[in-house]
Amino acid sequence: MSTGKEFAPPDATPPQADPIAHARDLVDYAASLDCIHCGLCISSCPTYRISGRESASPRGRIHLMRAAAESRVEADADFAEEMDYCLVCRNCESVCPAGVQFGRMMELTRDGLESRRQRKLSARLARWLGFRIVLPSRLALRLVGTLTRLMQVTGLARMFAPALGAAGRALQSLPALPPARERALLPARNRGLRNTGDSDARPALFMLEGCAQPELFGHVNRSTVDALCAAGHDVHVARAVCCGALHAHNGELDQARQLARIYVQEWVRSCAAEGAELIPITNASGCGAHLREYGELLAGDAQCGADAARFSALVRDWSELLSPRIADGSLKLTAPTNVSGPVAWDDPCHLCHGQGVREDPRVLLKAIPGLEQVELHDSESCCGSAGIYSLLRPADGAAILAPKLETLANSGARTLVTSNPGCQMQWLAGIRSKGMDVRVVHLAELVQPTQRT
Ligand code: SF4
Ligand code: SF4
């Protein structure tokens, strides 16, 4: 739990002549002025709900940012703690009448804080390994995945985790990794099903496999591609690895820009080779929200700023491709055999708040024949995963998930459906800790289109 100090009353001290110059690398001062202090966001903020402290609310954090820019508070350890305590879930953006872009503000502030922090050598090494070496490299991810599975299968993970500190906690929070054949990458090109004389061509897609998804839940990517191909889409699978969302959320904006460039450049090459504009898609909500920000992230980049803006404008969640077809009756789904009991959908934050996608997954679930569904109260509140938040702050992540676990237990659902690998992991860990008999699946595992006739 945060120990950040309470903030000063608004406008206690007049701003400096040039407040932006004072902390231009720490605070988006102009954006902080968009906040009208109405407080409508406060009760929707998970960290405020847990702590009851204004300084742990969106309004409080914006006030702290502004006060730091105006030299009324120091960007010290207490300030950093309040920023770190935030999940960047963007729930506050959904309710804000002034359109405050809180997620972007927080990314800038964390990036500015990173250059001011005095981290221990071990922490610096862990961040360098994670952000620079492992996440951007398929080879390194494969190595880590294989070693982790080996440790899980032999019981070494359970034996050594307590002695490994934060790394051990991360190891224990992982689900059982699948065997190598399930973690194999998808073919670069997957052809959509078409009937003879079919004039109804579907747009070709450019799909991000992601960094963690292939190692943790490889079958989810396979199911997604199968569903989209069955619906008639050609699916090109990107060879770029990490989209940079975790970097952007954790104070590594330069590296996030570098990864964004790699991904946009591959998309441009693929479009040229195909002779058509491919639609970038993803099945991981956190990545999708970040891909939609590439235009902003690379604004002013002479080499690929314009391509990034075009790319971002085209990004879709995979469910958005299929739900209109359900609605117009041109696509039907079959009953899955791999699901039991009532199912409940939990909105990933970066799908509902980050991308504004709320209805499409529900349309797909409702179209599955014979599937009993229950609504989860407060399904748009954060589960506490928030990228690597639950690894860095396991107690806070668990406290934020706790009321949602209770809601799930009261709903009677036997299957929890979501669409983000981090959320899947967080739910799995929470359900396991409570000894509940509830399965956790990605939406793509349940959506199986009938082949067109
Ligand atoms: S992003 Fe989420 S945790 Fe952070 S201030 Fe907004 S609602 Fe609260
Ligand atoms: S809802 Fe928006 S304008 Fe109102 S206090 Fe929160 S961030 Fe500021």
C-alpha cells in the first residue's frame, strides 16, 4: 500500500513563470490543466477505493503532477510512490467529462521519474534484462519459456521460488506453461476460407502474436487465427515480437518508440508485398490499446511518423472484425465442447477504457449456441494485473482483485472469460489462491465460426 504524502490544497502557490520548462520531462503540464477538479473519476479509481486517499485518486495524482511542475512539491520518493501505485487502468478516462488523457500523462511522468531514480544495481540489471534483452527477442523469450517449463515440470520452480525474491514471486504466479508444440509460432501467412465463386472477399489482417502470449497461452493465438480464417480473412502474422506497451507503462518510452518503429516498418513492408492496406489486429487488450497510440508515440518521427498515424487509425481488436458479421447474419458460431457451466465476461481495462470496445465481445458470446451467461457486477474495474503491476506490487494487485473474486464467486460462473494474457494470469492466480472451481479462458477459445457454405 502506498505511503505517499497528502497533496497541498489547489493553487496554494502561484506557478513559476515557466512551469513547463521546470519539469517538461516529468509532467504534461498542458494536459494537467485540462482537469477541472470535478472529482467524477474518484470513486471509479481502484487505488482510491482501496486506500481512501485523495492522493491515490486520478484527481489527486493530476494535482501532484501539476504541483511538481510548479515546484510546489518535490518529485521525491513519496511522489514516485503515488505514481507507481497507479495501475494505469484508465478507468478514470472513461468517466472524465473533460477528456483528460490520464494514461498518456502517467506514461510521461513515469518516464521522467525513471531518469531521476536511484535504483539498486540488481533492480537496474533486472529492468535491463527484462525490457532490453528478453521482451524484444523471440529467442530469449523462448529460452525463458523453455527453462520455466522445465522448472515447473521437475518441481524446481516450487522448490527454489522462495529463495529468488521478486523473480521467485513471478515464477510462482505463472500458469503451467504448455509444451513446446503449443508454444510454436504461427505460420507467417494463414489463408482465409473461401468458397468457389466467392466474391465477398474479407480484408486481410496483420496480427501481432505478442511477447508473452505465445509462451503462456500459445493456443489462444492459434484459436484466434482459426476463427478469423474460418470467417474468410487472410491473416499475416507479424514477426516483430513486443509492441512496447510494457515499456511505455513502466518508464521506458525511448525503448517503446524503438519497438513501435520496428512494428510499423514491418507493417509497411507487408502492405507493399500484399498490394493492400492490411488491418493491424491483436487479441491482447493491453497491446491493442498501445498500438492505437503509435501515432502519438511517433508523432514528429520523420521516418515513420505518418505511417504510425495511419497504422494506429486502422488498429482493431480481433472481436471487432467478427461481431458486425454476427449482427448482419453472415457469420454463425458453433457450440464449443470445451466449456462448462455459466460463463462470465470480465472487461479488460485496456479493451473497454483503452479502446472503447465493450459490445463486440458480448455480441460474440451471445451468438454462441447453448452458452449460459451471467453478468459480472463492476466488470470494467481493474483485476490488478495491469501489465507487470501484479509482479512488482503483488499485495496491491491481490487487494484490487479481492472484491472481484467475491463477485465472481457470488455469480455462480464456472468459466471466466477475458481477452488479455495478463488478466488471465491474474485471475488464474486469484482463483487458485481461493481454491475456487472456475476455469479461465480467452474469448478466442470459445468463438468457433461455422464454415461458410
Ligand atoms: S489509471 Fe486507474 S489506478 Fe490510475 S488514477 Fe486512473 S483509475 Fe486510478
Ligand atoms: S473526472 Fe476528469 S476533470 Fe474531473 S477530476 Fe477526474 S480527471 Fe479531473
